[in-house]
Amino acid sequence: MFTTHRSVLTTLLLSTITPWMPQPASAQWSVTNLNPSNALQSQAHGVSGFKQVGGVGINGVYRASMWSGDANSWVDLHPAGASESSASACAGSQQVGWVRVGTQTSASLWSGSAATWVNLNPAGSFGSYALGVSGTQQVGSAFIGATRRASLWTGSAASWIDLNPAGSTESEAYSISDNQQAGYARFGNLQHAGVWSGSALTWVDLHPSGAMRSTAYATTGSQQVGYIDPGNGFPRASLWSGTAASWVDLHPAIGSAYRSEALGAFGSYQVGYVQVGSVEKASVWSGTAASWEDLSVALTGSWVHTRAEGIWSDEAMLYVVGSGMNLGTNRWEALLWTRPVPAPSALLLQSLGGLIAARRRRS
């Protein structure tokens, strides 16, 4: 197991004495409600290449779904004969998630329509889920015997690879990027965030020293996000750069924020939620706790318990997907936040100005 240069508890103590002001969401954020007109509820879980995926409840059936930026673009991915389904992530022309037929829940792959559904459930498994996709690879978990095992596929059930590390009693992979898979493995009673590079033997433990639990929910290939539990039962949004020692605490330093998780990442941005008092607030960061933005303030009407789960950018715009409980309609609704990518010039000039001033003072 990897260790950090200083313990988690020491880092948390130091963070409480660092001057900091919470950052509100930029006024530039625009929000699009993705809930189809005939839906009783909806949730968005992933975004990539101007496509969004999740699930929509219609006539009592939760259906894997895809959008292209608005509610009217909704595409039903629910295959014939299924009782329930959901899409977890998308990349390129592929969407992944799960489909339930009878009592069997199967990791699933689509290419844009219900008719393209591919059952990824490996032989001998009594249930599986696909949670991430990149290129021609898919990740998730499969139940083999009594054990949930982190899993990797390349487009078919027969391609299944068992990622469960040696000594682990349970594991799951949530995300994949650049042949890096992110998730967790359980060793005894301890759940550890970690990454793989295509096989069980490549497992790297991200669990920081002093933490009780940790999980990595997403990876960009070089950075990973998720949470750590420092021992009080309240998760803290977290960022890593491939090692346990690289752990960064993203939890904002405001007294009423007592739990948070980072659920998605793209480039230098991370998304998730922060619970402030009794309300979860969809959130975005750019690498530090001080960069936290509350996305829920961009919503109109009355909302509660919003979460951001996925983020993507075409270098001109940021696209964030998630869901929220709309108190006006009394239902969960899928949401898409967008805004232009902030220009770096102003921040760069400000940093250079401070550096020059500091040098002048020293001279």
C-alpha cells in the first residue's frame, strides 16, 4: 500500500486554518432541462462528444437514454424484452450501462440505438454492470461466485478480463481513459481507491495514509477523482495524479459543508457534489478546494439535491451533466450545464503580476 508524505488527518487540520472564500457558480453557466415531455423522471450520468446519456422513466419503466443537447433529442436505448435499463457513460459512437431481463442484470453496450444492444455479461456471471467506456474498451464489474470483480471488456462478453487484484475480496471499475481504469478494491474491511492498466497485476493503490475508505470514480488517464473518508463517515471529494502521495483534498472549507464526492473529470476540471447543510449541490472544481463552484445557483425555480456526474469539453465550451430534484414538478430531472471555457489570459496576467511584485519586494 502506498503512503502519503503526511497523513490525511494532518492535511485536513492544516486546511482548516488556510484563508479561503467559497466561489459561486459563474453567471455564464446556462442550464438545459433534458427531461422528455412524457417522462416521469430522468437522470443524466455521462457526457462526451455532444452526446449525453442516462435514464428516463416512462410508464413505470426506467429506460437507458441518450440526448444531443435538449429534451427533444431524446433517444430510447431500452432493448426489446427488457424490464429496466440505464446508460452510464458514452464515448465516440458507444454507450454503456446495464439492462435487466427477467432477474438477470447484464453489462451492456450500444452504438446509438436500442437495436444495437450488445450483452456483455461474461459466462459464469450472475450479474454485471458497465460503467465506463473509452475507444473500444468498456469497464465495470461482474459477479463471479459471491465476489464482485472489477471488469474490462472489448466489445463482447467473451472478451471479459478479470481486474480483481490479488488479495482483494471485492472490486469495481467505474471509468476508463487512455488504457487506465479507475475504481476500488476491498482488502478485508478496507476499501481502497486504485487504478489499473489492463490487468489485475497492474493494480496501483491510491489509498492515502490515515484514510478509512476511498474510491476513484473517474480518470482522465493522468488524474483520478473520487472520495476519501478520513474516519468520521463523511466522504471528501478527492483528486489524485496516479499515486497515493499525490492526493488533493477538494472539499470546500465552509463550515456547513460536511460531505462531498467528485464523480467525473475531464482535462483540468472535476465535477460532483457538495452537501451543504441538508442539501446536495452540483459542483465543479479545477484542481483545488478553493476553485469550487456551486452549479445549483445557475438553476431557475426551486431545486434540491443536485449532482453533477460527467464533464466534457471541445476546448470552446464546457459541458456538465447531472440531475436534480425539481420541487416545482416533484421529480428528478436530467440537466445539462454549459458555459464557454474561461480564457486563461486574465488569470495568467494576474499570476505574472503577483510574481513580478514579489520579486520587486525581495530586491
